[in-house]
Amino acid sequence: MLPLILSAASLLLSASLFVAGTMLLTTSVGLRLTAEGFGPGITGIILTCQAAGFVAGTFSGPALIRRVGHIRVFAAFAALICVAGLLHGAYVNAPLWALLRFVAGLSGSTMLVVIESWINAHATPAARGRVMGIYMINYYASGAVGQFLVGIAPPEDYRAFSLAAGLLVLSLVPLAMTSMQPPPMAAAQRLGLRALYRVSPIATAGAFSAGFCLSSFYQLAPVSLRKLDVPLTTVAHYMALAVFASMLLQFPMGRWADHYDRRRVIAGIAVAASLSASIVALAGKGSLAALFVATMLFMALMASLYPTCLSQMHNRLQGEKPVAANAGQLLCYGLGTCVGPLVAGQVMGRFGPSGLFLTVATVLAALAAFVAWRLRVIAESQLYATGRQPSVMVMGESTPAMAQMDPRTRGEVIP
């Protein structure tokens, strides 16, 4: 396991620099929009353009990788997002910033397709969950560093955007110098939503749910706390603890997914995260300490959902289409990020601050129900398939253990 991680160190370092720069740039943009006096409507449109660009990148990324290769695509889009970051600090103009946020989202998703597909192609099926756990710990730790860098310079200062641009362009250096062989360019295909659903309905629905819930939390949780009259410094500590909690279960959950059926792991995460979100919704009206503890539990579970779904998709494709798997999962995740804040925001407007976590709890409960339904359909289809063979009736007094010993009941379950 350790040699596998060490051999991917250059990819992990590139990911760290990329994530830190992206987090710093995104936060600086939001703060600068507020400082410049843009209204909530214009601010929302500008920030939504990043999500639209993120989705667009999942369409264009695989074709570009197939044409020129992983390293060239990563280098090109690292340069592009670096220029976008510098232009943010040079000119304050709403239409220009909307375009720049689209470019940043497009570049970011394409770079993630390169990194994550490369890491998953490098990982062995038996260790994929743990490798993704290490990757996600690296991801969230780097995001926390990016958030801490926000205090180095105020958003009105050009240096904040220059630092973000510097980190983003530096991210191409470790990857450009790596000795690791990239996945074959011929494997850089793309799968549409229908094809993704046919490969793994559970992983597809799980990626969408992860995007829905996490984007809703990161965008609306500070608003929810402020509506509860929580001080701004406490809100900052709350969000920092949420990022820290996101790292806690990544490796243990990845190890669990490597040893057990990932579909049932996804269902377990969905149920536990839904229950913890319900507790957060109730705790927000009472103890602040209970709110913090319940939120940490929720984020520890919630942050492990997407990498588990990604590992499931890669296993279903048997490592043959790593770029297609990552682009498809990022597409589902990106669609969730577009829809989640809009729906959760409407529910918050109707039911108050607790509406955020009630919405999240409902979506996760629906995901758990969907996984249970899929497993039941699979079981029934397996019984139907065995029924087409010459049958021997198992008498009523036979035990379940005797029925399981029938060799005709053994077969691979298709998720």
C-alpha cells in the first residue's frame, strides 16, 4: 500500500497545489463581490457560472485528453485558470467575472478528470478505496490550507489573486515531471448519463446526491448559522471544523469499501448521514455544542460518499475506461452542485435555517431507498436467471444454508 501511495506522490502534490489555489481564488472572488457592493442576485449568477463551467468540462475533457494526452491537457488548463485568476484581480466587471468563473469551472473540472482518472488507473482494484481515501484526505487538507491563505491579503488587494494564480500554475510542475505512465489515450472516452446509469445506477445516483448535499452545505450553512444569530467568528470556526471532519473517515471508509460490497457501504453512508443531518436540523435550535458535534459527524460521513461511488464506478468498468468513469462521475456531481443550493435555498425560505439539513436528510434517505430497491431488483433478476435452468425444488423444511449450497445459485451480481 505504501509503495502505491509513494509512486503517486507527484499526482497528489499537483492535486494539493491545485485545490489550495482553487479554494483561495473562489473565496477571494466571493469576498471581493461583496466588498464591491454587488447584489445577491448578480453574485449568485456569477458564482453559478462556475458550476456551469464545471459541468461543461466533463464533456470536453475526455475528447481533449484523447487527442493530446493527460499532461498536455493539464498544463494547458492550469495556464488558462491561472490567467483567469489574474484577470479577476485586474478588472472588476460583472459580465467579465461571469465569463472568468465559467473558465475557472471548465478548467478545474478538466484538471480533476486528469488527476483522478490517473490515480484510479494507477490503483489496484483491491486497494482502490484506500487510495481514494488518501486522495480525499489530501484534497480536504489542501482546501483548508487554501482557506487559511485568504487572510494573507484582503480581497481588494491584487496579491490575493496573484497568490491563487501562482499556486494554480505551480500545480502543473509535479505532474509534468512525473515518471508515472498515464492511462492510455485511447481509453479517454466519455460516457453519457444513460450509459453511466447502465454501468452502475447506484454510483451514478450517489455522485449526484453527493454534489447536491455538499454544495448545499458549503454555500448555505454559513447563511443558516447567521440566521440563528451565531457570531461571524463562530461561523468561521464551524466551517473550519466541517472541513477537518471531512478527512476523518476517508481512509477507514475506503478500507471498509475494499473489503465489503461497495453498494451496501454506499447505502450505509446514506442512512447514517441522513440521520446525522436530521440531528443537525434539530440541534441547531438548541445547544451550539451539539450542533458542532452533529455537523462533524455529518461531514465525516458525507465527504466519504463521492469517493466510494467513484471507486464503485471504476470497479464496474474494470479499469478499462478511467477517464470516462471520472468525467461521468464529475458530471453527475456537477449537476448536483447546480441543483442542490437552489432547492435547499427554497426550502430554507419556507421552513427557516433547519430547512437546509432537512433537505439534505431527505435526499440521502431517498438515495438509501434507491440502493435498497436496486439490490432487491438484482436479487430478483438473479432468481429469475437461475429459474431458466433445470430446477430442483427446495422443500419447505430445507434450511437457508442448504439452499445456498446449491451451485446454480452462485453467480456474479450486477449492480
